[in-house]
Amino acid sequence: MTEAVGVNFFYDWELRLMEWLQATLPTEGPLFWLLSNLSAFGEELLMVAVMGFLYWGLNKEYGKYLGLNVLMVNVWNPMIKNVVQRLRPYFASDKIHLLRMVDTESTADKILAQGFSFPSGHSSNAVTLYGSLAAREKKRKLFWILAIVLPLLVGFSRVFVGAHYPTDVLCGWLLGVVVVLLVPFLRRKLKRWQFYLVLLLSTVPGFFYCKSNDYFSAFGMLVGFVLAEPFEEKYVKFENTRNILRCVLRTLGGAAIYFGLNTVLKMPFPKELLDAEDLTAYLIRAGRYAVVIFVVIGLYPMLFKYTGMLWKDKEPAPEPEIETL
């Protein structure tokens, strides 16, 4: 497949600001490491850690609420990106460099691997995750502070590292707010099968025009989630725990399976096929992520009743489940 060709559009002040930031702030050393790694608050590893700690540990209904919100923003975001097809800022100015790769296994010039620019996925992720926490914990000011401060830091980092224009960040924040409000609203108003049908129907059109990896990864995860939730409720029915150490161990185990299985499922396929940027590669990617999510949400918790035997003390009764938004 021929590499995608996007479009360059921007406000002049955006380029000037980004050029000034990269010329003024260090692009190596401890301060650069700190500024560039602020992006991590909107990245996959932290998302898995937070949602996994809740789902596998403290409160699985809470974890599913957060997880589904984040999944939906990760599908809708690339659907918008593939319509707008805005190239990242470093294509518009040779004074702007990509200082933090989106896909570390590829190169900066690979548009489909690195994704399009508008809107910012990291920014929408940050607002969705921390905004969902704040909406769920309305009376706790700390969560509202995090819901404001962390997306601001993520947005600044994405502009500084040359991955996004400021307007990408602003619209990413807006998309996150929409998801935080819309997805729980639909879940309250619809039966579960209707709710999932609406979500899936809203994402299927991406198959007809999306050409970037991020859409197919997120779509596969959504399919895995939709299959795993009823499976867990019917056949697994694992219990949460208030023991923090057990929560941490469950989260570490789940994260290891998530990242490890994703790697293992690549092995049967030649790298040339996985990197082909055609429908076959996209279907493999979507299928791989669907399997991974089904395993970590539906199958992995089956182990908890066996690992629980390793503890000598009696498991304290979990806190009552709190109704989600």
C-alpha cells in the first residue's frame, strides 16, 4: 500500500510557539526527560495500571466504567483523525522535531504508524481517564484537581515534543469531555445489548476509511471487551479485594499478560505482513487486541481463586459495589 498523504494546516502562531519551545527548552538531559515524560500520563501503560488496579483489585464495576470510557475515546479519536488527516507539526517546519515517538517500533516519517495529528490522542485519553475519575468521585477535590492539572501537563508535553499542534490538544480535551458525559449517559438509558450495539455501530464505519494502526488496535480492544464482560459475569464471577498488596500483584500479573500476549500473538506472522498497512495487517491487529482484552478481562481473573490459596489470612469481604454513572 502507498503511504498515506495527509494535509498541512495550522495557525502561524502554533508553529512559532512550537519552534520557540524546542529552541528554548532543553532537548536532552533531566529536564527534557521530565517534560517529555509528562506525556506518559496519557499513555497505554498508565491506563492499563489504573484501570487494572480497579478492575482486578478494588472494584471491577468501577474498572469497567473507566475502561469502556477510555476504549471509546481511543476508537473515536482515530476515526476523527482519519477524516481530517492532519499531518504532525514536524512535517510543516524543519525547526520542529518529533522528540517522543508515538510508535517506537517505526520511524517519524511513517504517517500511518505514528498516526495523524488532529485531535491529540494523549490529551483526549488524559481528560477521559482523570475526568471519569472526577465524575465518579464528585465529592473528592483531589480527583478534580488531577482531572484539570494532568491533562494540562499532558497537553503541554505533546506540543513540546513536536507531536501535536496546540489546536490538536484543545480539541483532544473537548473530545475527552464529550466521552466522559456521553458514554455513561448512554449506559444509563439503554439495555446492555442496546448500549453495546450503539457503541459498535458508531465505530464500524472506521473500517471503510481508517488507514492508521491506532483505530484497529482500539476497535479490537472494544470487541474483546464486549465479549469478555458477559463471559466474566456468567462463568468467572471473581471477587474483588481490599488487600492492596493483592491488588498490586493482580495488576502486575494482568499487565504482564497484556503486554506479553500482545508480543506472542505477533510471532506467527512475518514482520513484513504486520507492517504492510493493508486490510490483512489491520485485521490481524484488530484480532490480536481483541484476544488480548478477552483474556485479561474474561480469562485471567479465573486464576484469582487459585492464587488466593497462597494467602494464609482470610480474604476480607470486598466493599459493596457502587453504582456507576
